[in-house]
Amino acid sequence: MLVLRIRSRDGLERLKIDNPQSTIGELKSLIESQLRVPIQSQTLSTNQNLLLAKTPDDLSRFTDMSNPRTPISSFNLTHGSIIYLAYEGERTVAGGPPVHPSGSFGKKMTMDDLIAKQMRVTRQENPHCELVSFDRDTANAFQHYVNETLAFAVKRGGFMYGTVSPEGKVEVDFMYEPPQQGTEGNLILLRDPHEERFVEAIAVGLGMRRVGFIFTQTISQDKKDYTMSNAEILQAVELHGESDLKEWVTAVVKLEVNEDGGADVHFEAFQMSDMCIRLFKEGWFETVIPEGLDPKLSRMKKDVVVGVKDTKEVDNDFFLVVVKIFDHQGPLSSTFPIENRKVPVTMKALRNHLDKAKSLPFVKRISDFHLLLLLARFLDINADVPALAECVLTQSAVPEGYQLLIESMASTS
């Protein structure tokens, strides 16, 4: 028997297939019988972008699973593989709870009951940001470290910085990795307010701001039946809630097994839904996760309404809004050693970096956030840091005094 995971706008559900040699047509029949989605309403694909389709024309572009006679074995699906499902209309969820009368003709409703009726958790279809685009060098520097050095054995995270266009397009141009302790199952940020002041000063000077949070999932999480765990949801919504930016993005980096049996690094981007942020800010989340709770569920302190039932446990997928991902070449380089990793960053690294880039104009040689962060520790945060960052922003000549100072700092190693 093969168990596939079907991801739709309703979350992640399991589908049991007795015959792994079944065709797409038979797969659709199983979805109709087990998940109550009519065959004629179904569009299936192995491409997650199917869930972003808004119109029939958008749906028609996903043709990889459109032929009912194609055997599902041709897609190299294994136990736990995900197939994406889009459908029109509404569905009747199998096994829904009986509806009990309430109010003046049934049980007496308490104030908590009335609040729960108002706290209806539904899926948010559209994010507040149009898309998120990652600077290629920045994304590569992060994924290379977590893949080659950490081997996705422990979790790693960072804050994303960049710009937001009037149309809601988020561009990520650098990442700051705060002090942290990552284990196989948890990511503890040991945030340093003093260091973050330097980061914010550099960002302002570069005309940028904090735009999101990025973290990795470990190799042991690859076969788990969730997009994000309840612990990850809690951390992500807390950090999102700190910001006043409605376009704030949460990105996940993980390994996924490819068709050849190898592993590819995969980026996904989401926004936490408006309801998720509201529930967190108003104290509905159980912030201490009960032992034994399924990690794909978040526990509330009081009942909320999900679908047709009152419940304290909400599927995490209800809190996630998918964001489209693009890439670009940003204005900064990302070759300088990165802060708060296993090897401390010293002035020797500064000297080596400047020596390697001797042929470039001096402003190009210092156009790296991580280099600017090292310099900021020894400069005036109110005068020197903004002045250097502005030179990098405008790519204008660095005043001779600053150039001599930086070269002198490098020569002390």
C-alpha cells in the first residue's frame, strides 16, 4: 500500500492507495471517495504553484497529471510524497461532528462560547506581498552553510533585510544570522540587542529594512506530515508579530529527495495569516506545547471554530499563506565571512578580503553587509556607520579618512 499526502487549500491530508500501479484516473476516483472532492472539479499537479492559481486559465497550465491513463508510477512517487490539489466549489468533509443546537432553544451559551463563534479560523487565500525575491549570492551563502557545514542536521535561522515596493514585492538583499543554538528539533535565538542596533543602523543607511525571517528544517523532518511544525509556527508568528510590516515573509529551507534519489535544497516562502497573528497577539496560543501533541497541530487555550466544529487544535496549514519566490542579483556581495557561525570573524578576515579585491574600487571592496557589521563594532554608530553605508548605497567614493582607517584596522591582524 502507498500513502500519499494531498495538499490543497484545506491543508494536508493522507490518501491510501492499495495499488501503486494505479492511473491518474483511478487516483482521482480515490480522492473523490476518500476526500469528497468530485472528479470533475479536481486539478492535480506535482508543482506546488498550483495552489497559487486563481483562474481557470491559470489552472489549465498545470498539465503534468491531466491524462487519466497515465500511471502514477511514472511520477516516481514514494511513501509520503506530496501531490497538490486545486478544486472549485466547496466540499463536504467526511466524518464531520454532529451539530448540536445552542442558544435560547438549546444549551446556554457562555461568553467564551460567543467569543469562539467569532474566532472562526479560515484559510487566507491571498498574501499581503506580491512575491519575495532572493539575492542569489545571499541565498546561496545561507544554503551552502546549512547544507555543506551543518548537513541539515541542526536548525539554523536568520533575519532577512531588503526592500518592499509599493506593489508589495519584497526583495531580500542580505541576511543577518543572530547568535543562536540549533538542535535537531529546536532553534533558540540568543538575540543580542547591542549587535542588532548595528544591523539596523547599516540597514537604514543602505535604504533597507527587516523584511522577514528564514530558518531551516532538519533532514529528520523531511518525512514528517506537516509543512511547518507547531514550534515553528509559534516562533514564526512571534517574530512576524514584532514587525509592523504587513508584507513580512517567513522562508523555510529544507532538503527534498529528487527523482534520482538524491537531495535538492528547496526554498519555500509563506506569510502567517492575519488570523494567526491576531490569535497570537490576543494570547490564544498555548505557548508551551503539550507533550504528545501532533506537531502539525497548534493548540489554542480556548475553542475556535474551524469548518463546522469547535476545537482547540488547529492544523498549522490554516495559518500559512503561500508566497511566490523569485531571485535577482542585488547590490551587495556576500563573500565576507558571516557572523555568529562556528568560526569567529576577525580582522585577519578583513585583511584577506581586502587583499583579494585589490583590483576593485574601494567602495566595491566594502559592499558587503557582513564586512560592514564587523566595522560597525569599532565605529560611531550615529555618524560613521551611516556615512559608510550611504557610500555603499550610492556606490560613491569612500572618503580617504575612512579608507585609511579601515586599511589600518585590517593591518592590525
